[in-house]
Amino acid sequence: MNKIKKTLFSEQTVTIDDNSLIMAIESSCDETACAIVKGGRDVIANVVASQIKIHEGYGGVIPEIAAREHLEAINIVIDETFKQAGVNGKDISAFAGTVGPGLVGCLLVGLNAAKTLALAYDKPFIGVNHLNAHLAANFIDTNLEPPFIALLVSGGHTQIINVDSYSDIGIIGETIDDAVGEAYDKVARLIGLPYPGGPKLDKLAQEGNPYAYKLPQAKVGGYDFSFSGLKTAVLRLVKSFDGKELPVKDICASFQECVSETLLKKVKAALKETGYKQVVLAGGVAANSEIRKKIFNLKNEGYDVYAPIMKYCTDNAAMVASSAFFFNNTFDNINVEVFSRA
């Protein structure tokens, strides 16, 4: 795969091919990340500075604090990435940064850093959609190529995406209210789990009975989802114990079974309609044990299944570099502005 990009000052053309090094920066939420990836698949360096510990006491990410932390970390993370890779800016073929969706103040830090590097070294700049980057995490260390159906599950998004080619990507279904990650965090708070609640709920669910409580699956048409009713059902279940000790593990397991089964049904329907034989799992919630297990069980039905290794499920810059390499729907204009919502 070869692409031709122009540098910013001299406007010389640069060929982006399998030997090209792309440096990317990601700062859409609470991770300051930088990576260098060769040919879209081979990670040369990957550095992530997480803010989870900082936000734990607040029960969630505070945008203003997150943006300040990005400002503190960004130069350190970039320097460490160059050091790990053993290269300098002149060796980089193009610089990439996340444009959105995400927290505006946070996005500005990483995107402006990527633009500055591109200007300083007179290299092409590539702006990347954060959601496409999560899909591209599946290209790392694999031979995956379109077409495929992707299930993207994160704190802010739940989508089924038809990736017909690198340039033809379409959302065919999404949540009409809460995203999966959002539902996990809200239910975790209902049963008293600290932030971040999703991973803790997943761990407890593995010790519970997934069929202890029958929770409702929303009847939404097409490939869309709804999880607000499920969240309300869990609230009523918790209140029904009226001060008695909660069977936390069974509640977690029942909730997780309902969510994962809902996702699986929609994915299977999309695979059947398109006839694709490849399915991809992406996003931070792709690390969830039960969702991961159910999707990988599709191998038993003849499908090829892909999911990133755990460190590439959550926000990172390697996936941004991979997206910049493979996908055509990028924002190459140096004047591109960040956006908060998809």
C-alpha cells in the first residue's frame, strides 16, 4: 500500500509505504500517548502515561484536570518515544494526531503537538478519527485486511461498523442512549464499586452466576442498541433487596451476560447479512472477558475473529499511527480543528 502525502512547507511529496515510520500522538481523554509504527503494523515504540490514579478520587475523568496533566506529560512522552525507537524527527515519514471525538481541551494538547512536529520537520500531517483508530488497532501485528464487520465498544460509543475497504467505512448500528462502557460504569456505581467500575464489575462477574437474574434485552430495530432500560432494571433489582446484603457477584454476572448476549446477536445478524467471514472487536471494552469470549466463540462457526491485545484495546497512539497509515478518511489539513462528538 503506497500513499503520496505533501510536506507542509516545501510541499515535496512523500511516499508512505511499508517501510515508512509514522509518529502519532493520542490525548483524547485521560492517557497521554505517543508511538512510532512502521508500515501500519509494526510498533517500534509505544509510550502511554495514564491518569487513572489521578481521577479515581473524583469517580470519573475531570476534563480540566486531564488537560493540565496532558500539558505536563506531552513533551516527556514524545522524548521517551524517540528514545525507545532510536530515531529522530528527520527519520519520521509523517506525523499524526487524534482530531476527535474526545474532550476538547485534551485533544488540543496532543493534536497541536503533532502539528508542531510536522511543521518543525516539514513532514506530512495526518489527522485521525479516534474511533477509526480503535478499529486500526487490529491491524497491528496481524495480516487483517477488509472487508469485515467491526464491533466497537467503549466508554462513549457502541457501534457496529461495516468496513468494506480502507476507504469505505460505514456505521450500520449504534446505541441510541448509553454506550456499553457507560452502562458498565453506571451499574458499577449502583452496586458500590469504585471508579473505574467496568473492569472491577467484569472481575466480579466471573465469580457469579450469569443466569441468577433474568434482565431485559431492549427490542431495538436493525443493528442499534439500547442499554438505559437494562441499567434501570439493575437499579430496581438492587432496590428490591431493601438494605439486605446484595448478591454482588450474581448481579454483575447477570448484567454482563445480558450485555454480551445482546452484542453477539447483533454482530451475528450483521455477519449473516453481509456475508463477511471476518469480525473485529475494538475499543476499551474489547478487554471485557465475557464480550471477548462470546465474539471469539464465532470461530466455531467458521469466522475469523480479531481483537487487539489488551494494551492496544485502551487508548494508545500505536492505533492512531496505524489508522493514519491504512484509512483514507483522515484530516490532512493543518488547520483542522478538534471535535468532541462523533
